[in-house]
Amino acid sequence: MKRTIIGCTIASCGVIIVSSIFIAAAIFAPSITSWSGSKLWFAIFGSRQFGNEVVQSLFLSIPFIIGSLMVAAGLLMSVVEYVKGDKNN
């Protein structure tokens, strides 16, 4: 039971991180003047800078990946504990 709560907490924290990054990118996306690919993903991940060109991006790729991994790890922990069940009963 304790690991299930820990897994749910980790997954919830990951969801908060990822959703806050999506909200920040959605707010920032309309102000981007040049991008490649999707405007939302460009706002999150960005691209390399060439010369003196200004790159308009949030560069939140590392926190986004960490948040996604937290969601996956938390859900995995919760599912494993749910499948194992309580052996005392």
C-alpha cells in the first residue's frame, strides 16, 4: 500500500510538471515569430542557434523529459503494486 501511494505521488508530481510546461508553452507560443515544426513543441524544446539569430524558445526540454519519466515511473510503480496485491489476505 505504501508503494502505491508513493507511485501515485510521483505520477501526480510528474503530471503537474508536464502540464505546467504545456501551459507555459501555450501562453508563449503566440509570441514566437520564427519556428520549425509545431509551434508548441518548438516553444518547449527549441532548436540550435545559428550565428546571431535569436532563438525564441523556453528550452524546457530537460524538465519536460524528467516530468514525463516521473509520470511513467509513478504509474509503473502503482501498477506493479496493484498487480502484486496484498499477500496477507
